[in-house]
Amino acid sequence: MRRSQTAAVLLLGSSLVAAGAGADEGMWLFSHPPLERLERDHAAALGAGRITPEWLGHLQQASVRFNSGGSGSFVSADGLVLTNHHVGADALQKLGTSDRNLYRDGFYAATRAEELRCLDLELNVLVSIDDVTARVQQAVTPEMDAPAAFAARRRVMAEIEQESLAATGLRSDVAFRSPLAGLVSLVPNVFPLAVIAALVVGSGRALDPATVIVFNVCLGLAVDDTVHVLSAVSRHRRDGVPIAGAIRRAIAETGNPIVLGGLVLAVSFAAVMVSSVPSLAGFGRLACAALAAATLAELVLLPALLVVTDTFVRRYQAAWRDGIFGLPVNGCY
């Protein structure tokens, strides 16, 4: 039997029920930041200072994860959280009424008494990270077949989470890194960029600063949407939901914010299309096409790739099984 080398970390967090989801050149754990490169690239801002463990701990404690998919950060000692509009879209829609469109018009509470309680929103704060890879891998022996290996991993993961809960009183999750998911996510992120490049070449447009801006906006939106979708899929997969069901639930949770966020940006860029300046009008058309391609990639291309990849891993590449792909369906592979 070929054993897959899976890395796992224990994420210890606390949950806050709501009253009333960018990295520097990549994504990294608070416990393993690229300190040397960060200090070199931001030397001017840091001056004679250094990025200290205390500062990183403060940054970690100030960051929150929305259970609906998305991230944010505390901006006050009383728990005020700042996040993107599309992350809060789900709560805004649930709190809105027929005569009060909070998603469209916004909402401002002048006092604590005027704050609205979100119906089912939970914010998670990461307290600590521990590497438990060795313990999870040791649970699998060479003679185990795939179902037995999966059961052994799940058993030791449950033990680790229960031990942490008993010791800290906080919810803990064993999370797997999925290099395969990273590779799959490249496709929907590159797709809208390829569409932009094709339109630029086809129209004979020069690679000017406006075109570069479109590339950057499109890439940022695609990556952000991909993170939300994959995070939701991974969460449901950990609960034992089959890949198709996990994708349906993830799209149900994140689809509206993705579409509405894309529409808001598209409407903004569409206003430029009526400009009498040809270069600005072309910029507006290019931006709208890029946003449409990014939305299509996240809601159609990414789900299809996830299903195909999961089927391939389960049938032909058992060694590639991780926290998303190749998990058993109803106890069977």
C-alpha cells in the first residue's frame, strides 16, 4: 500500500455568536510567516523595527473567520468587526424586510440598543496552532487498506480534538493541507485571466495601465471567491458529506455573495462603457467581461473540477486522498 504523506495541524479556536472571509504574496500560517522576506519587503514601513512574535500573536487574535465563509478583523475592543460587503451579504439579506433593504441601503447603529442580532452567524477566533502530523500519520500502518487507513485517521483526529476540548474548553479542528486542492483552484483563477488576455489580443488593445488594473482586480476577485468556496466545501467534507452534496451546500452558502459582489463591480465598470473616450469605454467592456468570466469560473468550472478530481482520486489515485478528495461515501470508497 502506498501511504499518502498528509500534513495536519490542530487549530484551536473560540467561537463568538454575533450579536444584535489579503495575504502578502501568498497565504501563510501565523505560526510560520516568511519573516525574513516580509521584513525585507517592508523595511521602509518598519523602520528600525522588527516583526515580533508578540505582534503576530496580536494579529492572529484580531482576525476572525465567519462560519458562513469569509474573514474579517476586530477593529475595537468591544468586538466591532470589519469585513467585505459580500461576506456580510448573507446576514444583511436575512435581516432585511420588504420595506427595508439592508443589502442595498446599508445599516448604521448609533447605539448598542439599535444593533441587530444576526440570526445564525458565528465568528471564530484562532487561539493556537499545533502540528499533529506525526500523530495522525502514525495511526496508519503499511498493512492497512484505504478504508481502514481513513478510519484510523478519523479516529485519531477525533481523539486529538476531544483531548484539546477537555484541556482548553475551546473547539478544536484538525485541518489538512490539500496541495491537490491548490492545484485545482489554479484553473478557475487563471481562466478569467486567459479570457482577458484573449480579448486584449483579439481587439489589438495595448497592455496599458488600465488593462493591468483589470488583471489585478479580476485575479483578486477570483482568488477571494475560490477561498470561500473551497473553505465551505472542506467544512462539509469533514462532516462526511459526499463531494456533490458538499459542493451544493457550499454554493448555496457562497453563491449569492459571489454573484452579487460581481454584479456590483460590473455595474460600476459598466458606467465607464458609455464614456466618449475610446480607451475608457474599452476598459469598461474588458472589466465587465473579466468579472463575468470570474463568476462563471467559480460557480461552474470549479465545482465541475472538484467532482472530476474527487472521482479520479477515489478510482485511480488512493495515495492522493486528503481532507477534500477521495473520502469515502457512506463508508465505502
